[in-house]
Amino acid sequence: MSAAKSINGYLINQAKDGQWWIDSVGGENIAGPFPTEALAIEVASVLQDQPAAPKRRGKDKP
């Protein structure tokens, strides 16, 4: 296994079985498995975080 690489704010890690995964900095699996590191890097380079949903206000607030 090799050291994790950081691409676009995501970590590229190789699992024990040789497959590659894209993880968040917090360790959550984001995408994978990928057969090659190059493919995982290509996917991570185009991933974008989605902004949080707006908070509800007013009388509709639960």
C-alpha cells in the first residue's frame, strides 16, 4: 500500500485488495473502488462538494 495522495481536497487511498478509493479528509469513502490510481485521480479531480441546504426559517421550522 502506498501513502495517500491529496487531489482536489480528497484523499486517494489503496485498499489491501489493490483497489483504489477516494476518501474525504475525515475518512469517509466518497467513491470507488477503482482499478487504477490514475482513474481514481481523474475522478477526484472533477469532484465538487455540494453546499449545505439552506436552513428553514419561520413558522415552517420543525
